[in-house]
Amino acid sequence: MVERLQAKDIKPRLNSLIAEAETVNQSLASRLRQISRWVKDTKPGSLMKKKELLFFLIELIEDVEFWLDLSQLESEEYKLLINELNPTDRYWYTTLFPQWFEQYDPKFTTWKQKLMAGEFQAKDSQFLNLLSDNLKKRGGSVLLRYICDLSMATDLIVSSMGDKPLCVQLTVTNDSLLDTKKTNWKTTVQQWKIARAYFLSYNPVTRTGNELEIINRLCNYILDKAQTLPDNCYIEDSID
């Protein structure tokens, strides 16, 4: 895995991963070439200023490295390592991540433009990190990825006591585009053949104004749904 990858190392690392991927999976190599062409004229200094773009590239490189290592293991070693992963990581590396580079991504061009222009801001990243930490403290496993957010209408992937990941999309109930978001969400998760998807709208204002109260309520809902929803479902829900 990549540790403290610097902006100046991004493009050389992408090139080396392309060369490695060409011997393992042509679809991955092709997607990486698209990414490489996209950032080839971006100087390291400029990349440092585009924080979301830089974080995305580092995250992508880490995932590619892990997936390539995983894919080149012998069958028994592969099974052992896969079984050691928590359910959300396993779902990401064995299902959603390879689907992303093997299939057409209709949102790819749009979000590349936004990331490069500095127009994309990770939605409520601090709030999602707090929610993620709380879910983990309560026994859940959680995965957050730029690709899930940008391409798959998924803020976080969660599993509870069972072994069934749930892709969760969060939004606020007072959003004027709520109905449109629901429609787009369902279209997107169906396109990616996501088995269990949960759209949860919530009231961001409580009587006490306590953010932790909101997070605790969301945790209750999400962990319950992760454990109890059927294997194949697209559920819309709300918290007042």
C-alpha cells in the first residue's frame, strides 16, 4: 500500500501501475490510462492545491495496488486473504471496484471535470467521518470511497453483525431536489447492480442542536437496516 505518496510521485506511480495492470487485467489498464491522460498536464504544485483531486488519486492508487496484489495470489492464498477482510472491504475489492473499471461509468467524464476544476467538495466529509467512527465503535464495518460517492450514489458501505454489506446514500429532508435525488439514486445503484441499497433522508436540525444526537440516530437506523434488510433491496427511508 502507498504511504505518504507525494504529488510529484502520482504520475510515475500511475505509469508503473498501468504497466503492471497490462499483464493482469486489460480493463484496469485502460481505466488507469484514462486517469493518466486526465492528469498528465497537471503539475505537482497545482495538484497539491487541488486537495480533493490529490486525495482521490492517492486513494485510487492504494486500491489498485491492493487489488493487483490480491489478484495475483494463488487460489488458496487468495481465499485466505479474502476471508480475513471485513465484509465491506471484501465487497469493495471483489465486486464494486472491479465493476467500476470493467464497466462503462456514465458519470466519469462529469466528475473528472469537477475534480480538476476544484468544483467538487467532499459532501459533509467531517460529518461522514464522525458517523463512520461511531458505526465502527458499535461493531459495524464501514468503507468510504470517492468512487462510491462520485459514480455509485453511495456515501458509505456498512455491514453490521451479519456478512451483508449495505450501500447507504444520505441526504437532508429539506432538500428541494429530494425527489430527483431519489430517482437518480435508484437509477445509479441499479446500473451498478448493487444488491442492497438504502437511501436515508434525515432532518439535520434537532431540538438540542446536538450533532452527536443526529449521528446516534443515524447509526441506529443504518446498523439495524444493514442487519435486517433482505439480500436484494432498494429502500427509501427518512428520519424526522
